[in-house]
Amino acid sequence: MATDTIFTNHARDTQMIEDAFKSHFKGLHQYAYAIIKDEIMAEEMVQNVFYKLWKNRDTIKVNESMAAYLYRSVYNESLNYLKHLKVKMAYQAHAARTMEDINNAADKLKLKELETKLEEALRELPEQCRTIFQMSRFQELKYMEIAGKLGISVKTVENQMGKALKILRHKLVDFLPVLLLLFAGL
């Protein structure tokens, strides 16, 4: 039976979402894990769904059971994550091919070290900061597109990009000559 549930009462909404979280989290987590094969990311997918549900509760209409809505949302969230992962892998493959074209062994060594340091630096970025940086630089999305996809303001995207670039500049300062050489050849 399809019901048209619209969230309208803050206290009731809070309780409804909390109850849904408590009763469906484990199953949703297992479902996400079956799709993406990563415990931590599966948990993050489920948390993202509940965050979006809460954040957009004033505009969401659930035209099916809450469980069906949640499972469909986790499915979509997981597929989006896998698409992002595919883009990241394609970028890494492209970067690897680009590095193969460099003839000088010393430059190859420096670039490998740079890649390692860049990966380390990216891992050290706060999660939202890293996500925004990767969407901008690896997926080549505009700030407005990133803001729309993440449900945040463009100003937040700008601030997080500034923060990411500042941190990366600081962490990769020793590789400036290599970066200049690499980008001069493009």
C-alpha cells in the first residue's frame, strides 16, 4: 500500500527518522556492503542516506513504505559511490600512463614519490574537504555542481577547496620543481 508521507512536525520527524535508523540500519548496512564490498564505506552510505533524509525532510515525499524508500536510497547512494570510484581509478590509470611517458629515470622516481606524497596528503584531508577536492579536480565538476550534489552552499565548496589547496601546498612544497616541470610539458 503506497502512502504519501510528508515530514511536517519536527519532534515527530525526529522520532520517525530515529526509529527508522534503529530498525533498518543493520539491514541497510548489509545491503550496502553487498554492493560495494567495503564495511566502512557501506556504513557511510547508510549514514549519508539518513543525513539527506533529515536534511531534506521538508521536501521529501515517501510514496512507498519507509523501508522501500531507504533501501532504494542506499542502492542509489552505493551506485553513486561506485561511479565515483570508477572515475578515480580512471584518473589514476591516466596518471600512471602519463608517468610512463616521462623518459628521465630521476624524474620518474620523483614523480612516484610525488604520487605517494599526494595520496598521503589527500588521505589526511578532512573527509568533506577531500571529497570536494576530488570532485573538482578528478571529476572536473564546477563548484555549483559540487554544491548541488552534496547539498551544501557554493561558499562552503569554495572554502573547502581553499582549505584543501592550502594543506596540499604545505604538504607538497618540496615537490614544486617537479610539478612545474610536469605542468610545463603539458
